[in-house]
Amino acid sequence: MLLPRAILFDLDGTLTRERIDWSALRSELNIPAHQGFLEALEKMDPDQRARVQQILHHHEHQAALRSELNDGCKELLSWLDDRGIARALITRNTRASVRTVFDLHGLHFDVTITREDGVYKPDPTPLLRACQKLKVSTDQVWMVGDWKYDIEAANAARITGIWLSYGRERTFEAVPDHTVKDLPALWQWLKQLCEQRV
Ligand SMILES: [Mg+2]
């Protein structure tokens, strides 16, 4: 395994702690468990979509304001900076909520792709677009995320997919290339790869 030239990160549940109670929101908005929120929105009529979007934006904004970084996030990102390993953020969130999280925690990314960019995970397009912008090929990057959309998108893009398990059993079909417990474990592994290279 080679050290990646760039890492693509998911945001919620990966860099930050998950703050939205998605199952409560599903019940409130009547969205079935098998369907993603954005996918459900696409199928709604304009009035319903506007109403649901407003509720969703409210929850996302509140979650961003209360966001907390996961353990090891700052250390990992600064280590990547020191090694010149680029990074992109790939999220299904709004640009506004991402901006709130970045400002709150002083984060910066070389490339940020949000749902306003049009196509979102599990479609591989945002990952491929990030690689283009970072000027790296797909075999030189990793996608790191905590949910099936991250792994499905990585697999479809033929990018090494790293699943953060937090010790959970995997409940989705997509198979990640690697599973690590959390960000400190990911950092540890990257450091090992770095040492092996010398
Ligand atoms: Mg996530």
C-alpha cells in the first residue's frame, strides 16, 4: 500500500461528529429508510420540496453551528499539511453549512465539493471532479468516509475506499478496500506507510 497523494474526506460523521438525528428527521418528513434525503427531495412536487428543503436546511444549519470535530481530526489534517498530502472535502451538505463548520474550526481544504455542485455521492462524479481539480489520478487518492455513500462512490470511481467503522458492524453491501476504526487509527496507519517509504 502506497501513501496517497491526496485524500478525499466526507464531513459528517467523518471529520465531525454526527449531529443530526436522521431517523427522527425521516419520521418527521415521512422519508422511508431506504431512500436518501436528497434523492427523496428530487421526487417531490415543488411545494412539498420547498417545505422539506426548508426544514432540512434548518437542521443542517443548527448541526453546523453545534458541530464538533472528531478526535484526531486537527492532528491528522496538520500532519497531512506537513507532508504535502492534498485534501478535498466531498459532502452532500450545503455550501453554507460547510462554510459554518470551516469557520468555526479553522479548517481549510484544497477543494470542496457540496451538493450545489449538482451530482452527489454515491455518484462517483464529485470524487472524479476533485481528482481533476487536485491534478491527481484516481489510483493516487483515498476516499475516507463513515457511510455507504462514501464507499459506493469510491468503488464506482475506482478509488481506494476507507471506511471509518467506529467499531460498528457494516450494515451495507458496498465493500470498502480498508476499514479503520477512527481518525487516530487512520493517522497511525498513514504514519506507518510514511515510515516504510523512507
Ligand atoms: Mg458521513
